[in-house]
Amino acid sequence: MAEKSVMQRIKELDAERATILEQAKEELLRKATQAIEELNGLGLNYRLTSGVSKPSKSSGAKAKRQATEVPCPICKFQTSPPHDGRTHRSQGKKKKPFSQEELADRSLTKVG
């Protein structure tokens, strides 16, 4: 018998591994299906699904908005970390650029 190359041996082992995994999957799926059938026979309502379910939109978790790396429309300058017009909400009706003290209070520094 001629000696097989390393690559041929690796391909054979990969094929054998895939076969074993498929057999194990089929056996476990059969067992899980039987268990689900037994639970449903007791009057419970279970089902077997595959894949990851998508989170429902009604979960109440709303995505937080992020400030972008553009100059603030009120200050007309960019800070680190970035801020935008929402940061000026506490200024009341008349919005104005932050002073150096206000920037320091908010841990913001001018960029550029």
C-alpha cells in the first residue's frame, strides 16, 4: 500500500469528521424531537426551532442616539468627546456657545 500524502490524509479526516458530526446531529435531533413530543403529550406547548431568533421590536429597548464627529450647530466647533445641539438643552430658550468653564464642567475640550 502506497503511503498517502499529508494533504490526502487531512482531507480524509475532514470528511470523516463531517460524517460523524452529521450522525451526532441527527441522533440528538431525534432525541430532542421525542422529548418535545412527550412534553406536548402532557398538554404543554413546546416546539423545536433552529437558528437564533431576532429580538422583538416591542422589547422597549430603544437605540441610543450618538453624537457625530461634526461641529455642533450651535457652538460651530468640534469637541472631544463630540457633542451636538442636544447638549445645549439646559441653556433655556436662547442657545449660545459654551464658555471655557462650561466646557470644563462638561468634560469637553475643543478640537482644532
